[in-house]
Amino acid sequence: MLTAALFLSLVSLTMGGAKLKALKGEIATLEANYAQVLEDTNGGMEELEASIAEVVGMLNSMKAEQAQKDIDLAWQALHMAGAAACRGSAPLGGKGPWSNSVIPKRNGAKCSDQCKLTDRTACKAEVSISGFTGKATSYTQNVGYFYNYDCDGGWNEDINHNEVAAEDVAILNNEKTAYYRFCCCAKV
């Protein structure tokens, strides 16, 4: 009986050893698969993080470009308003088939002198204009201010009234009303 029991125990151990060996093999396979998944996930995460960083960089670049476009459009709107103010201040304009011009006024200079430095040498007027941001909400709301001067006037020395000397973003400053000044020049 002892021999049969011993034999059964040995057979059982041998079978268990085979099972144990098979289990160890399965565990090794699972560990290898897990390591592969972990490696793939880490690589994927690094790629994802790099893609996110690239998209964030592109968005920041687009924001900066849009901000510059906003500034450029604000200056263009001011220049167009300056042209309209000059037209209203100099109804006879110049002579001949030439356009008249609008140039920024320099602090301390006379428009009569500044126009002489261009190909449209005759000064017709000096204007100083300011406009507010946003849409009007009533028919009595002030949306801008203006002054017109003769060609030898308008001596405000405030840097915020001098487009060339002002900072690029000054056009977007809503805290202080700036009167940008222009010379209205015509060809003789």
C-alpha cells in the first residue's frame, strides 16, 4: 500500500511539475506581452504628448498672427478715417489727375513743412482724429472726436498723438483717448 501511495504521489508531483512548468511558461508569456503593451503605450504617449505640444505651438502662433492682424486692421481703419477727415477738411483737394495723400504728423513739425518733403508738396489741412472701439448702441453716442487745424497748427506734444512714435499696440489702448494727427497733402 505504501508503494502504491508513493507511486501515486510521484505521479501527482510529476503531473504537478508539468502543470507548474506550463504555468511558469504562461506567466513568462503574460509578462512579455505586458512589457510589450507597456512599451507600446509609452511610445504612444510620447507621440501623443509631442503632437499636443505641436498643436499648442501652432495655436499660440495663430493667436499671435491674429493679434497682429487686429492691430494692422485698426491702423488701416484709422488711416481711412484720416483720409476721410482730410477730404472733409480740404474740399477742393489738389489739382490734376493725382490723388491727394495723408501722412502722419510728427510732433513739433508743421504740416506745411512735412508735405514739402513728399511728392504732394501742398498742405491742405491738418486733422486730429480719435475713434472709440465697439459698435454704437444709440444715435446720440459719441463714436469719435476730431479737430481740424490749418497747416501750421496743432502743437500737441503728447506721444500718444504721434502714430510713428507710438507703440504698435497703442491703437488698441482703450484706457486713454488718443488723437492721432495727420497732414493732408496735395500735388501742386
